[in-house]
Amino acid sequence: MKKIIIMLAITVCTLSAFAGEGKVSQKVLDAFKTEFSTATNVTWDVGDNYYKATFNYNEKFVFAFFDEDGEVLGVTRYIMQENLPIKLQTDLNKYYDQYWISDLLEVNKDNTTSYYITLENADTKLVLKSSGGSNWSVYDKERKS
């Protein structure tokens, strides 16, 4: 009886971990399960030419994007400022100390890591990008009304 309960619990956990897969192709599901076998709390969104999985992985909230053939287009996650490369942290403190951080993402695509940070002050919203972790460049800038 104990074995039956354990097997049922494992089945329920597995089914709930990959809930919402009805619209997602089997090719994409197989690729996801291969790449992120320990993922939990998985939800799916389907776009025109991509699939987006939102899930917990290694105690982090992660987004993975797949094409229709199951190829990974990119993986993103929110991070804290202290998780940035030292050079990027130093530049933020040196050049952007009059802003607060409202969003910070790490993006992994094609074995390259990029960072996108949204900075704000009372008048301006600024999005910076760094590829390779060496310097920031302005990705977008808008005046607040």
C-alpha cells in the first residue's frame, strides 16, 4: 500500500509540474523535459512562432523560449544587482547612482550572457544592455510624463 501511495504522489507531482501543456507540441515538451528535468511549477504561453515556459529551476524563477522545433531560443531570469559582474556593478554605482533599479534580467542565448537593467528616477526611465559583461550601453530611454 505504501508503494502505491508513493507512486501516486510521484505521478501527481509530475503531472502538476508540467500542467498547461495542452497547446504545446510534443517536440517542445520533450526538449523542455530534457533541458530542465528538475523544473517545477511550469506554465506555458504560446506565441505566434514560439513557446514560453515559466517555471522554478534551482530555486530561481526562470523563463525559457523555444521555437516550434523544440530549439531553445533563450533563457532569462531575474537577478539581484550583486549577481552582476563586478565591472557592471562598479559602472552602475559610478555613472547611474541617481537612479533606482526597477528590473534586472540575465539573458542566455547562443552561449552568450547579456544583462538588461531598467533604471528610473523621477524624470527618466532608462534601459541598459550589456553583452559579455564588460560595459553598459543605452538600449532604450524615455521621459516620464
